[in-house]
Amino acid sequence: MPEGPEIRRAADRIGKALIGKEIVAGNWPYGPLVDRTHLIEGQHVIDVTSRGKAMLIRFENGWTMYSHNQLYGRWTVHLNTTTYDSRRSLRAEFITEKHAVRLWSATDIELMLTAEERGHSFLERLGPDVLDEVTTVEMIEEKLRSKSCHRKKAATLMLDQRSFAGLGNYLRSEILFAARVHPDDRPCDLDDDAISRWAHCIKTITMRAYHQSGVTVPKTVAEASKERGEPRRMWRHFAFCRNERPCLMCGEIILRLRYAGRRLDHCPQCQPSQR
């Protein structure tokens, strides 16, 4: 499933093609959109943004198209003269004078009044979006110390969208590694320095993934790993998908754990438990 950085980059790409442009034609075959195409066609797009893992396309008439890619959704952007075929199911197609923007295979799509976005059943439950400029390290630290978070295991907390919107599986492993937090530790188990470090890593690692197309290590580290012949799924991270390989920081073997069936890779030497 795409995580916050991937959806934010998709929003950036779609925004370049749609913002300020009129939707001159299109195709909206998905159930919730079928009888409401008049709310989209002929409208100008005024904003494209993300909230956590959700995409929001806002129109000049005060309506918003909400979508969540879930596991299989995918956005594509092409010149409208380009022939593009996909085995995926088309959900929404926006045609402007120059571009064709399409959403494929997603199953969570709605049209809503822009003024009612905050009351949407998914959006209203989200915690602060880590990628938002208004979400500071201080706010994240306060959230970690809050009553709703301070007794949750790190492995659980890092996937709880009500706590921090946009984090997912690879970010979970990478944030906890960078913060030197064991997956079973809770904020209440850690001292002030550790919580501050954790908060800082939540922000910086997520921002790095956004700016570096999903790569969570510094460019020098990635280049060194490439030179050793490591595949992309390994060289882009410190811990995630590096299980059974030596830790890049200490040389200990990276171990894989599973929580509710989802993988989490960590270094037992760099991330000792405090419990």
C-alpha cells in the first residue's frame, strides 16, 4: 500500500497537470461517481492535496473527490494524445486540454462538499499528517506523550493513523531504527531524550522519504549499497527489507518480526528494548 510520501508525490504530479485547468472531458464509471459526473466535467480544479494516505481533488464549484488507493489503486498522468492501456479497472479519468489523469483499481472513492471534508468518516479520525508543514517535531513529541499514545507499543503506534497520518510499514521500520527504539517499547518506557529523538525521526525520515522518492537513507549510504550490488529494495533503507543482512551501523544481523502478520525489520543491537 502506498504510504504518505508516495501519495503526496502523486498529488504533486497530478496537481501540475490539473490545477487551474478545466476538465473538458472524462470518464467516471465507478459507482459513487456514475450519476454525478456533472459535478466534475466542465469544472476547474483549484487544488490537489493529500491527507495521510488519502487524495483530495477540489473543484471550483465547492466539491471534492476523495480517494484512497488501498492496496491496488494507482494514478497515471499522460499527455491526452498518448494511448495508454492498462489491465487495471478504470475508476476515474480527467481530461484537460493537455493531459489525461486516470485513477485505476481503487475501491474507496467519494464526492463530497469541500466544506464537509473534515466530517468524512476516514478523514475525521486521522491524527496529524506528518508531512504537513504545520506538524512540527514539538507537536509529534507532545502526541507521543499523550494519554492516547504513551502506553502503546511502538510497532502498533507507528501504524495507527489516528496517531500519525501517513505512516506505513516501511516507514515504521525505518523510523524506529533511526530513533533506536525497540518495536515492543512504549513511550512510557523511554526517557525524555529517547522520546525527543523518536519525534524528530518521525518527521525527518518521513520528509526524507517524500523528497527522495521513498529512499530513507542518505544518498551517500544508498550509493555505497548500490556499489555492493544490492537490489533497490535493500539499498533504499537502513532496516526494512534488509533482514538477514548485517546492519549498516553496527554489523549485527537485521532481524524480521511480524506484528498482526505485517513485517517489521530491526537491529537488536541498535534498538535494545528498554522494558
